[in-house]
Amino acid sequence: MCFIEIDDVCEVWKETPRRARKQHACTCCYRPILIGEKYVDHFDVFEGRPEKCKLCSECEKDRAEFGDAHNGTILHPGSMLEYLEQCVGDNYDDDGETADDETQKWERMIERIEASRKSNSRRPQ
């Protein structure tokens, strides 16, 4: 397991499961969240700045799986890819080898997110 520490604490953190009444875009993978799909509506206030995000069901599933493997860590939708990449980097030794099977799982998550971002290149507002 990697050594991810999240010391930053939000003043407000609220997540609400929703079903889309209009199309949205996932903050993590940029994939369209279509009408009728389930997603997570995220709101936080950090250092006095409010932020709203949407997280598609696939990214939410990945985030939950990652959190379960990392002591219940809940990643911010906008930072998820960054932390996945950090975790993968922490699990390789100087020779570029890893003995951690979970690292391959995180690498597949990164590949899925990056492929989705590439095909849905417009970053959500």
C-alpha cells in the first residue's frame, strides 16, 4: 500500500447521491452523466472557496474501492486521478518493479480515467 496522507480538511463536505434530471459531466473522468443515471453530487468549502463537483457511478465505485484499500480515505472528485497516480508511483521500487497486485488495479483505473478524459476532452465546469 502507498503512503497517501490527506491533511487538508474542508470546512464543509457534503455528498448526495442523485439521479440525473439533466445531463452533467463527471469531474473526474469528464464522461457525460446522462439523464436517468445515478451520480454523486459533491459540494465542499476549502479555505473559504466553495466547489461543486459531479462523480459518475463508475468513478464513485473506483473511489470507494480505493478508499477501502486505504483506510477509508475518501478522495475529492477533482483530485482522484492525482492520488491514484501518486499511489501507483509509491508502489514501484528503483528498478521499476512492483510486488503489489493492487497497483495493477490502480493502473487500470488510471487508464480508464485518462481514456475517458481523452475521448471527452472538454473539462466540466
